[in-house]
Amino acid sequence: MLVLSRQRDETIVIGDDIEITIVDIRGEKVRLGINAPPHVPVHRKEVYEAIKRESQAQGGKNGEGGHVKSLALRKNRTEQKQ
């Protein structure tokens, strides 16, 4: 694990197209701003694990193979169906 120290308004870059900015620090809570392309799913770990469990419970229907899908992609597909 890489551990970096950053102050508010400083940014970490991952690859060519992902940026993580320290937005605010209050006590022991840090707010992060994440800028990533739409095809890169970004979730809190507990949300990621819930999506993964749901996908596995469905048995990877529709050719998904049990992979975790982004909530943003799910939302976009739902909106397109309406």
C-alpha cells in the first residue's frame, strides 16, 4: 500500500485520467473529490461489496459473469429505458 500525505486542495493522480483531491479535513474525517472517466466505477467499499453480493446472488445473469457494475452505469441504463 502506498501511503501519501496531502493537505487540503492538494491532488493525487492515478494513471492519466484519475484525480483524487483532498476537499476538506474536519477532525478525523477527510472529504475526497474523485475525478474519473465515466467508464471507471468509483464506490465506497461497502457499496462495492453490496453490488458484488447482489451480482453473485443473481448468478451473473445477462452475461455479467458476477462482475461489479458501476451504479452510475446502472442509473444511466434505467434512465434510458424510461
